[in-house]
Amino acid sequence: DFCALDDLSPIVSTHENFDSLLIPQDHVSRRKSDTYYLNNDTLLRCHTSAHQSKLLKQGMRKFLVTGDVYRKDEIDATHYPVFHQMEGVKVFEDDDLMTVENDLKEGLEGMVRAVFG
């Protein structure tokens, strides 16, 4: 049902990583001390959300994006500059709150069963 994407390039534009997600110009994540910039317009993605806008514009309505993400974090017990991330997107075509609620409940219960038995 969902399209699984795990081979998208980690090199994205600043537009894809920040602007298309409405991240403000003065947000801390845009700083050179927090992000691996390759040049002024290109960087290593900070999150897999950097692909959302492009995939939605391509007409995709249910997808999972998995991949490495990069942040200039100091290494400690809870931080590392490269880590794996996965996210899912599903667009509902109607505004029926019960449809959204039931879908979320079914998905979360299914995940718990798959992980914990």
C-alpha cells in the first residue's frame, strides 16, 4: 500500500531541507554550526522530511522514506552526527475525522503487534 523509498540521495537543496517545510530563515538548524553544507544551496539532509514536498508534487499520497540524516552534533550518549531516520506520509482525500482516527489507531496497533508480538 505504501511506497517504500530507501535510496533517495542524502544531498538535497536548502529549499528542500528548509524552505519547502516552512522552516524560518533564522531557525537554529540553518546555522553552519548545525548543518553539513556542501555549498550555499546544497547540503546533507538533516531529516528525511526534505523529500516530502517533491514526492507529494509527484502525486505520491502514501509513502515511507528511510535513510541516513546528518547533523553537526557533539558525540555523547544520545547524539551522533549521522543516524538513520524513517518517516511515513499519508494524505487523506476527505476530512472525515473518524477515517483519520481509525487509520491511525489501526496502524499503531499493527506496529505494536509487529514489534512486541
